[in-house]
Amino acid sequence: MLAKLAVAFVALLHLLFLVLEMFLWTKPFGRKTFGLSAELAQATKGLAANQGLYNGFLAAGLVWGLVTEGAEGFSIRVFFLVCVLVAGLFGAATAKRSILYIQALPAAVALALVWLTRG
């Protein structure tokens, strides 16, 4: 149960990222969250929306893994958590170190719980 809650938390984070990047990027809350000027937010809104869409795909995959039982569900959860973990590590190395704690760490914890419980 704890493993599934952790996976659901990571999925929820990625849905939040989708909303922030696709819909709030140029709004005051989105600009404050990412430390962007109005000009930079406007210039990069297409890139952010694309990134948000990918975060939505990660969330969808995690939800798919949660609703799929057995070995297949386990495999789906592991695959998408590894994708989130790799994306978080890459983002921390290339964009902003805090991504390590916001994205990679929750994915690593969820992955460990899923792996340890095989669930």
C-alpha cells in the first residue's frame, strides 16, 4: 500500500508540473515558481508547454501502472519511475540542482518501495 501511495504521489507531482508548465508558465504564480521574467516566460512558453506535456505522459504511465495488477503493473510502475528518475537526474545536472530533490528523490523512494514490495 505504501508503495502505491508513493507512486501516486509521484504521478500527482507530474500532473502539477504539467499544469505549471502548460497553463501557468506566463502567469505570476508560474513565473515566481520558476524565477522567470515576464519576457523570458513569454519567449519560452512553447518549450515549457512541450515539457509539461511530457510530464503529463509520465503521470499517465504511472497511473496506468497503478491500475494494472500483477507482474505487468509492477513492470509498468518500474519503467515509468525509472524514466522519472533519469529525467530528474538529468534535469538536476543540466538545469537546476533542486530538481534532484523535487523530482528524482521522490521517484527513487517510490521505486525502492515498489521494488522492495514487488507491488
